[in-house]
Amino acid sequence: MVGTQWGDEGKGKFTDLLAKEMSMVVRYQGGHNAGHTLVVDGETFALQLVPSGALYDHIVPVIGNGVVVDPFVLLAEIDMLSRRGIDCSRLRVSGNAHLILPYHQQLDALHERHLGKSKLGTTKRGIGPAYADKAMRLGVRVQDLLDEMIFREKLRATLSHHNKVLTKIFNRLPVDPDALADKVLSECLEPLAPHIADTADLIHDALEAGQHVLLEGAQATFLDLDHGTYPFVTSSNPTAGGACTGAGVGPRHIDRVIGIAKAYVTRVGAGPFPTELFDADGDRLVDIGREFGTNTGRRRRPGWFDAVMLRHAVRLNSLTELAITKLDVLDTFDTVKVCVAYEIDGVRTEKLPYHQSDVHRAVPIYEELPGWRADLTAATEPRHLPSEAHAYLELIEQQVGVPVSMVSTGPGRSQFLNLTS
Ligand code: GDP
Ligand code: IMO
Ligand code: MG
């Protein structure tokens, strides 16, 4: 399951929904920059690191090797879930996943401050610095916690580098590696140790036993480090290929690639956004859709559905189908719009431009349809949707080239229609 836009499409909701039919749900990239919301029986859960299948007793939730894990945040989340009656004892965390430690967060904030007006608007969770350490071979992994000597040695090595940056470039105090090791080991080792595992092995055992495994993406296609609107991206690969590397399964095992798309678009943080709205329609999307970050509380930037981006997302991820969320947010609009092409310097194009500067200048060309002006929040079957809503979904299907298999019409687990049955 992958996000097809700039995040917050409703991946958490659909993961929770589909987990009913699964045995295992695996997060494969990102970290606690994610905020995945589940609403079950009126109760809201906002998950950052624990996979969104965790609410079911039959699911083994897995944090794969591609994720960056802040051990303090993970333990706080396990604690929060346990206090709310969710048993997290089955949760497994890859020993190969890299740790986010407090200096990563400090560096993230300092880099953003340093960029000034050019800042990316990161979540300041230390995601970029942790993945940078991984690529630099300076990272500390979850499995290192299990060997005190190695953990202390690795912290000393990585901090001998970072302390130079902190003191000489940013004029900050150095971090004492042994004091940090004491804190992490005393607070995190005992509660985390039972969860640490070779998760690729667990996933393959499940597959060989004929079980179904759902790989839950965080962030989204256009926040992908390689395929997104660089540098306004995250530091991992949320696209479908990232699911293979971040979980340790080859592409032959992937049967379905479900793209999650909002019925409109939102984006948090800086970067190009061709269909962005700065008018009353945008304000209505934010108000009705409650478009404020699950995690950081920031107002999300709103815009109309962009089929040009989605066509590209279909290719990048080999999507087999789309699930459209938040269709109900458009319930009161007199007309609804889908961007079908861009105009760049007077020339029409149906493709997402390769050059990023062209994306900044792209002017959307819209197809406008009449709204349905009806409350969809109780719709559970295709026949409950007015013809105008069907027309909107058909336009998306026709533009994007893959079927819309599922639609969500509210945050609750039961607010959902299957269009294939
Ligand atoms: P994720 O990061 O992709 O999991 O998405 P988020 O949880 O950050 O943001 C999606 C928000 O929309 C959450 O508050 C969900 O509860 C909510 N949501 C999900 N699906 C629907 C829907 O169909 N309609 C409405 N109105 N809200 C939805
Ligand atoms: P979910 O999984 C929306 C955005 C940030 C910023 C950029 C880089 O809930 O969809 P980072 O902290 O990752 O280095 O920030 O990416 N971003 C998200 N936007 N949803 C998310 O996750 C996001 N995770 C990161 O706002 O623009
Ligand atoms: Mg989110």
C-alpha cells in the first residue's frame, strides 16, 4: 500500500481496513514523521511507528529494516497503546533498522534553521540525518543495542563526527556518547529487546506458510527521495520498490500494489504543487477535511485532484488499483475539478515534466464536473453513490488508467465501499 500524492492520503485507515484479511502488517520505510490515523468504534488512534494493523489480535505488526526508529518514541507509543487496551507483545522490530537518536533531531532542526527561507519544512523528527548516517555508514542499528560494547563504540564513532559539526559549524555543545549510551541502554534495552528480530526471516516464514502480508507505506510517491519533488522530499523511498528493500522481499512476492489517493490533494511543508488552491475552495477543503497534520498540527496546503501526478504514480509504483479517500469532503461543492493536463509556457502536456523548474511553472488544465451535493458518509455500497459521484470516480479511472477498487467516505472503519464486488 503506497501513498500516491504528498502524504496523509488515508494510508492508516486503509491499512487497518485491509489488515482484517492479513496475518502481518509491515512498515517498510520512514519513521515517526508519519502520522497514520485509525478511527475504530469512534475511538481515534494516531500511529507514528507501530504498523496500522496493530489493533487486531491476529496481526503480527512488523517494523522492517527500512524504517528509522526512535526507541523513545516507539516505547512511548507501545505504552500509549497498552494503556488503551492494545496488546503490542507481538510487535517485531528489525535488528537492521537504524536508530534515530536525540542528536539526529537536533541536527534536523539546525539544518532547517540554517536553510532559512529555503527550508524544507521537515517534521524535525531527525529522519534526514538518520538516513544520512545510514548512507555514510555512520549509523547505529537496533541490533547494536543488544551488545553494550558495540553500542558504545558506535556511538563514540558517530558522535566524534557529529560533535565536530555541532560545535564547529552550529556553535552548540557536544553530545557525550557515554552519557547518551547510559540513557538509551537503561531506558530502552530491557523493554525493546523482546521485540527485536530478523524480520525478513519472519516475513518469508509467513509467506511460505501461505499467509498474507501487507506492506504499509508511509509518506508518499512525490515525497520519495528519488522520484519526488527533490529536495522537497523525505529521505526514504515510499514508492513500491522501497517496500521490497525496506522489508526484505523480492518483487515476485508482490501481488497487488494499492495506491491510496485523496479525492483532492494536500501537501505539508514546502515544494511545488501545481493544483494548489489559495481561494475559498481551498479553505473549504481544509475546514471540511480537517487538514491539519496528525503529527505536527501544521495546516496542510489544499488543491484539486491531479491526474497528471497520479498517472505518473501508477507507473512508478506499478499500481494495480486505486483507493480513493475523503470523497465525502467534496459533498457540498457545486462543482468538482480534476486536473487532466498542464500548460507550461503555452504548451499542453499530459505528463509530469521531467525538469523540476517546469513543475513550478505548470498551470493546471481542469475538467470540471457537477458536484453531487449529497451526504456520502453513510454510503457502504456503490448503489448508494449519486451518479455525479460515480462520474467523478470514472473520470479519475479513465484519466489514471487503473481501476478505483475502493472508496472511503469518512474516517471510521466502516465508512468504506468496495467497488469491485
Ligand atoms: P495517512 O498519513 O495517509 O495515514 O493519513 P492521515 O491519518 O495523516 O490523514 C488522513 C486523515 O483523514 C485522518 O484524520 C483520517 O481519520 C481522515 N480520513 C481518512 N479517510 C477519510 C475519509 O474518507 N473521509 C474523511 N472525512 N476523513 C478521512
Ligand atoms: P504520512 O505517512 C505528509 C513531509 C514533511 C516535509 C518533508 C520532509 O503521515 O503520510 P521529513 O521530516 O520526512 O524529513 O520531512 O516530508 N512529510 C510528510 N508529509 N505526510 C507524511 O507522512 C510526511 N512525512 C514527511 O512535511 O515536507
Ligand atoms: Mg499522515
